[in-house]
Amino acid sequence: MSLMLLDQLHLKLQMGAHPHYYDTAGAMLPGVANRMGVPMSVVREAARDIIRLGETRALLTEAASVKLVTHEVILVVGLVLAGDWRMTFEEKLEATRHYLPFLTNWATCDTFAQAFRDFEQNRAAGRTFIESLLVSESPWYVRTGLVLMLHHYIDRNELDWVLEGFSNQNVRAHARRYYYVSMALAWAASIFFIRFPDEIATWLRESAETQSVDIVTIRRAVQKVRDSYRVSDDAKKSLTLAIKTIAANLPPCTVYASKPKDGLDVPSGAVETPAGSR
């Protein structure tokens, strides 16, 4: 079978590669092999061209028949899948099931999830799909589910369901074992805090008090809230003090997800740290 579209895409991306971008982006993507160093503007342009020319289905058919390995090619395929308005939501979800195994780092997960805006018009059907991601053994599937939530489900009518997702046993276990799931849960909590500070503050406090979510992930969420320009200083101080007070009375947190040096999110071992330390 000829893979002409993938060949053409690879060539186009190679022409847009830049050594400086390879080095600078590489600092954000440790351990990600098979990168060409292509700026995201070129990646997005390539995806738009494929959609504009009506070649989405042909590209997805080719992509489903091979093992995609090049980082930027995986990004383009995801953007095309998420962005083509000609495909129904059901067709996109079916294609996503074939695409998910290629999501093996935070950039591919987050780029794809952010671009998949169809969830905003198909929230009921989308909830079932996200729930299947949150119970997966793959940390990248779990991260993708959380990032889909934070981009497309910021709605009071969805808040109870979102908090159930945050509290899912598999999500909590993966947050304790995998750094990039821990950071995704912290990020999602901080984004929802902007719109629903009381409800998210309550969830963070209760999760910390019961230790249902490890205190390191809770602290990461608090730090992201503190970094936000869209949260008042008073809200930041109140949340910080509440979590600091709770943490001071907890036993040492012996297992949590530390940042992997090589960027490969493997299960963390036991890491001893005083629960009250910063």
C-alpha cells in the first residue's frame, strides 16, 4: 500500500524543521525521540492544508495502517482528526481509538485534547469516552482525559461529573505513580478553581484531609492556582494557608510521582518527604 500522504507530510515537515527550535523545544520534551524540530506554526499549517484539501480520511486510513513514530507527524495527524468539521463526532471517536496509542508524551496528549472542540457540542457522548480514558492503565490516556475535561467541560452543569472524575480511584492512583498524570490533575483543578473557587477549594481540602489524593499533587494544584493571573490574592492566600495547615498534620508522604529526568513517565518508587515540608 502506498503511503503517499504520510510521505508528503513527512517531507513538508522536514522542510520546516529548524535546528534552533529542535534545541529549545527539546528542553521541554526530554526523552522524546524522533523529533525533527518543527515549529508548531508549521505543524498547524500542515494540518490545516490537509483538512482544506479534503484529505483527512485518506490520511487517517494511512495512519491506522502503520506505526507512527515521528513526533511532529503524530501532532499533525491528531490536529487533523480533531479539527476536520466534515467528520461526525462518532467517526472522530472511532478514529481516536486507533490514534490513542501514539500519544506517548505530554505535548501530543495536550495538543490533541485542546484541539478536539467537538466535545463542547457533544458533552453527553463525550463523557462516556472520557470516562473510558480515566480508567485506562495508560498514564497518557488518563492525562488525555483530564486535559479534555479542563478544556471542554468548564461548565457548572458538568462540575459534579468533573469532580467525580478527579476523584476516580484510577486517576488518584495514577497521579501518585506518574508525574504527568499528577501534573494534569493539578492543572485541571487549578483551571476549574478559576471559575468555581469554593467548590474546588473544598475538593482540594477534603482530598488532602482524607489523603485520597497525595499531598504532592494537591500542592502542585495550589502552586498552579498561585501562578494564575485570574485568581485573586485573597483566594490564593486562603487556599495556600488551608492546605499548608492540613499538610502539617499529615504523616509523611512516602510515595508520590517525582519528575522523571528523561521525560519518560514510568511508575515512581517510594520517595520519602515530610508532609509538612515545602
